[in-house]
Amino acid sequence: MADERTFFERAQSRSRGYHGRDATAGELAKDFAGQDIHTRVMALEELAAEQGDITSAREAARHLTMTRALRDTHSRLLRIQK
């Protein structure tokens, strides 16, 4: 059975399981930084693909905030070659 949830829905579900609440963009970016480069690239590609499925302004704003935090983290890690 395929998981139909988006990247952020899966991340927030894990956060609620671990911490009892949704993660902030900064917390997601911190966890994201611990991933290897291939995992980060796959996650960013998945986020780009999900962009067409956004149905509300609130969801779009949330997606943009989270995506920007992950992209910025990835760019910084690339600059230091990690």
C-alpha cells in the first residue's frame, strides 16, 4: 500500500510521534541537514513535484516556508561540501 501523504505530512506525522507536536521549518531543516546529499536532493525533487497539488493559500504559504528552509539548508551544505 502506497503512502499518499506529502513530504511535509509525513515529516509532521513523525514529529508528532517523537515530540507530540508539529515541527517548525527550522526543526525540519535541522533534521534535513543530517541527511546525505542524495536523500536531500530526492526530498527537494519530491517537494517540487508536490507543488502542483496545493489547493489553498494557507497550504501554499506553508509549503513555501518549509521548502525555502530546506533549500537554504541544502545550499549552505553544498557550499561547505558536506
